[in-house]
Amino acid sequence: MRRSDREIKDFEQIVEVMENCDVCRLALNDEEGYPYILPLNFGMEREGERVTLYFHGATAGKKYELIQKDNRASFEMDRGHRLVTDSEEMTCTMAYESVIGRGRIEILPEEEKEKALFLLMKHYHKEDFAFKKEVTSFTTVMKLVVESMTGKIRRKG
């Protein structure tokens, strides 16, 4: 990280940023040589210092084809955007918090979907939220085990 003064070094603080984000951008390797990036709702699970992200989607699409060919993925999430201006100095900057990382992503088998969807709902609804179990049969659920991640923060003003 070029700006080590902005690095979040504390694992708990990185997880806190993640818990307060509402979108995770997932980047996959496209066979055309360009990254394929998409914004997704997500859920997360933490076991010690291991984080697993869960995503859901329709039953078909480009992302699934790309995952089958190469399951390496990167992710990014951010929050707390605020423009900070200084009239005297005639400058402006942006305050933010962000996390980037990478891991391997896989499509979950039918028997693991319900738990993952519960974690997705918990991320946005905080209390237990009952959902129709029938949705699991026409929903694809993915799991990304985070291999590495870094956090960055800029607070100003």
C-alpha cells in the first residue's frame, strides 16, 4: 500500500468496515483479457480471523461461466464517502473507508444454500428474517473464502 498512513492494520476494524458496507464489487477474470466486475449484495461469516463472503444471483449468467473457467476473484467495498473542502487552502479531498481483497469463489451445492442466504439476509436485516425456502432452488449462491485483504481509511475534517 502506497499510503501506509491510511492503512487499517487492525483486523477488527477491517471487519467493522465490511459489516457496514452494503455493496461488494466482485472482479472476475474475463477470457477477453479484461476484468469483469459486478456489484453484489453480500453476507459474511467470520471464524477467528477468517472471513467468508456469500453472494447470490439468478441461475444463469456470465459470472458463473467465468467462475467455472477461473475461480480466482478480487473484491472491493467502501463506505463513508464525504467531500471535504478547505476554502483557505483551496483544496478538496474525499473521506472514505474501504476494503479490498482476494480469494477463490465457488458455487455452493443445494444443501449449503440456505445457511448462506440466511447470512445474506442477516447482513441487511440484522434480526432473523424468515424467507421462503423454495427460493433456494432457483437461486445460485456463491462463497468466496478471503485469502488476503487490506483496509484503507481517510478521515478529514
